[in-house]
Amino acid sequence: MSQSAWIEITGNRIVISDLEAFLREAEGGAVNLFVGTTRRVTDDRITVELSYECARELALAELSRIVSEAQSKWPILRVAVVHRTGFVAVGEASVVIGVATAHRAESFEACQFLIDELKKRVPIWKKEVYEDGSTEWVTGSTPS
């Protein structure tokens, strides 16, 4: 974590209030926070939990590149990208993206870019565990 960027992959629960406090900046007029959570139903199947695995060093390096790209495109004051690994129960956060800028449009655009690029480029894999006992590995997704 630097003074302006918090990039982390963790096996622990993400504390959203800590990230929000980090993103607060005196010059900032906008803080955009995206929280991706485990949903209960996926394609008519009941999800019990998700499990995430990653190539940690590669994932952190790619997250750093994506953050640098965002910082070159938008006047970002602070940015946070935190992703869980291991089991993530229904309703818990698996990924949090936060962006602080002077104005809201920049914050929304940068946040959208960060989550879309993370899904496309970062080597993090999701395994869905369903109520019927079946499992499925899910690859990165297109923006939705």
C-alpha cells in the first residue's frame, strides 16, 4: 500500500469501512466504491459459497499495472483494489474497488475501468459451490 494506492489480495474478510477511510481525501469531491459480493442464485442454481484462487505475484503485478493505467487516464487522488481468496460466503464481499477524484464522473469511469480490467486480465479464478453439491470453475467475465 502506498499513500495513494491500496492494492491487496487477502484471505481475510474485507473491511469496507477501512477502505472508505483510506479513500477520503481533502481535495476529493467524489468517492466511488464498488463492492462485488457472493450472490445466492446463479443461473437458477443456489450458490452456497465461492472459492477464489490466484497466482498471487502475477495477480498483484497485473493489478498494479491496471491501477497505473487508470491513474494515467483519470486524475485519481486515491485508489483501492482489494480481492479475496479462499472461501467467500453468500453476501460477503469478494472484491472492492474504490476511487477518489475531485469530480464524480471521473470516479465512476475509473472504477468501471478497474473492475472490468481486473475481470479480464488478473489471474484470479472463481469456483462456485452449489447447494446440490456440484461445483464449477468460472473464468473472467465480460462487463455487465
